[in-house]
Amino acid sequence: MNMHVITKGNQTALEGAPGTRLLHSPEDVVDIIGICFENRARSVLLYAENLTERFFDLSSGEAGAILQKFRNYRIRVAVVVSPGGSPQSDRFREMVAEERQGDDFRIFDDRDAAEAWLIRD
């Protein structure tokens, strides 16, 4: 899988390659989780292109299935979505607003902000 390790201090995260689809179906998330365990990473930085085609349409159920798997294994997820890059359903945007109350999932406009949220000093 096209991912690399980010290390800062004693924290480790995985990062998907920009412009590459890593998840063709929600079931593919187990591969990323496996790589997390192999690298002792508890967080993942992904790009919109890394996700399934219907991830941003909440009615597809893909976002829920993928995020729940990450939650089950206590892996935090940051997704970089360039402004205007991936159309998001109204329900998806509502879900993102609710997720801000927790510490499991966030969406960012740029990579640096996503990394800063995932890997805190």
C-alpha cells in the first residue's frame, strides 16, 4: 500500500500518498489498520483521493463503516480536502461538525494543519 511513516518525537503516524486511491471499498481499511499496527502508529493522515469514491456522501455508508473501523482500533484520522476538491453531502458536513466535539476524526484544508493535529508535542 502506498503509505509512508511520519515520526515526530516519540509519535508515529501514517500518511497516504496524495493523488492515490488507497480504499476502493470500505473493507480495504483493514489494510491501513494492519500497517498502523506494524508501525506502531495510532493516527493516519489521508487525502480525499485516498478514500472511496462515495466517502463524502454519507448516505453511502462508506464513511461510517471506515471511520468506525478506525475508532474500534483507536486510530485517529485526519483527512486533507482541498477547498472545493471533493463534493460533500449536507449530511456529511453535519457529521464533520459533530465530530469536532471528539478527538477521532477531522477534515483539514492543508497537510500541515492535519499533521499538527495528529502529532502534538
